[in-house]
Amino acid sequence: MPVAAPRRLLLPATALLALVPRGRASAHALVTASEPAAGAVLADGPGRVWLRFNGRVDRARSHLSLHGPDNGQTPLPLDPEGDPALLSARTEIVPWARSAWRLRWQVLALDGHTTRGDVAFTLRPE
């Protein structure tokens, strides 16, 4: 019968573990869709870019920039309002060139975690 005592303790301990929040990694803001899409080949520079995230992001503490030929960087002013899981910006200020480009992003999720990454695409006029 000494084996039964640990089992009685194991069940409440298992129930308590179910109440403990999972790791916060699932709360990080990650891109679920973008325009241009990752790996896209475009004939012309987009007039607007956007990124959709898997949750709300703090727009005031988030950034978008375009990186193109010779690693030049163009910061993009974010559209001030809209869907809290979407960042978008106009790109009229970008001097488009036939080249590989990256839309680089950095966001602060509402859980306090910062994530960053980029979406690569190519501009190849026909």
C-alpha cells in the first residue's frame, strides 16, 4: 500500500501544473502575412507595405524600414491608426531600384516582448 500514497499526491500536483501559465514564447508577436509576401518577385515597387501579426502590437513602439541596394535603409512612417495586429506604411519616399529588398520590422507585443525580423522580396521590372 505504500505505492498508493504517492499516487494520491501525484493527482493534485498534476492538477496544479495545469493551472500554471505556459511559457511566454507563444505570446511573442510573429508575422502571419505580409505585403509584399516573403520571397515575392515584383515588377514595380509597392505603394504600400503591411505586416499582420498573430496578436496586438504597440504601434507607438514599433518600426518598419526598407533595406535595399548597397544595404541602404529607409525608415517608414507607420500609418497612425488601424487594426492593432497590423502595421502598414506608404512607400512613396523609397527610391526603388532593381534589386533584392528586405522589409525589416521590430515590434513590441502588448505582453512586453520585442520581436524583430524581415521579409525578403525582389524588385525585377519586366
